[in-house]
Amino acid sequence: MTDDEYRPIEVVEVGSGPPRPARPPRAGNRTDALLTLMVVGVFAGAGCSAFTAWTVHQQTEDSRKVNCAYVTAGGERAREYDDLEDYEKGIVDALDCDIKGR
């Protein structure tokens, strides 16, 4: 037989049993589920961001209060702004501490 001669194509069936009917489409809409998941993710991200911002804000306020208390604390009497050294005045001004005479 040469390459130019006609020969029938052999059809081979693979699998077991008769063909099965096509699966019915899935119930529900994937687009709605995906949109719902995206909305939940956005709100979860916004909530986490807000919580982080509030935590950082509170930590900054606490740190400011501790630093102001350290700079303005005196021994037996409360210190006044004029009693502070120049670097302490800079710290008090930068932290906006409440001190008498400022």
C-alpha cells in the first residue's frame, strides 16, 4: 500500500457502557456568589484597617502622655516651662504638653 491510496479511518470507541447525558448546569449563580465574596472581603479589609489605625492612634497618645509626664515631672514641686532646659522645651513644644507657664 502506498501513501496515496485511500483507506478507511478506523473508529475506536473508548469508555465503558453507553454514553451518559450531559450534566445539568449548576444551581445558583456564580457571579452573585463572587460579588458577595468580594463585598465581604472589602468590608473585612476596611474593618481591619480601621482597627489598625485606632490602635496606632491610641499607642501614639499613650506614648505622648508618658513622654510629657517624664519631661514635666519634678521632684517635690511641679516644674514650670521656664524651669526646663532648652532641649526639654523643644520636646514639650513638639509633643504639645500641658505645662504651667507655656
